[in-house]
Amino acid sequence: GFGLPAIGTTKGAASEIIVHGETGYLIKPEDSNKLSTLLQNLYNDRRLLASLGLSAWQRFHQFPTWEQSMAKIRGFLLNITGK
């Protein structure tokens, strides 16, 4: 949401949000060498940083807001309870 690429690990749910090489990077847990390399590359290549950041920002805005998600859940619960 801040227009910055994300770096997450291949464990957990980060892959549901981060598209590797497009909106950020996914690395193996505890791979500090890869993390260091990625950060150095982003620092040295501002075009890449900007491109990944723009893609991350665009992807962020494809997802519903918290309020939209909760309104949908509320509507579903009200529907199944008949209220």
C-alpha cells in the first residue's frame, strides 16, 4: 500500500500477496545472503525499485479493504441467520 516492493519468505502466506520478481521477492527463511543481495540490487537499481513498487501498489489496490471484507462477511452472516 506504500508503493514499495515486499520481501517475504517462501514459508507461510506471503506468496498469496507477493508475486516473486513482480511485486517483490520471496526467499527461503533465514537466507540472509539472498536478502542482502536483493536489498543491494534494489538500492543500486532505482528503476527496478520503482517498477516493483508500482506493481506492488497496483496489486495492493486490487484487494478489498478491511471495511469491504467485513461488510461482506456481515451480510453473509445476516443472510444465514435470517436477520
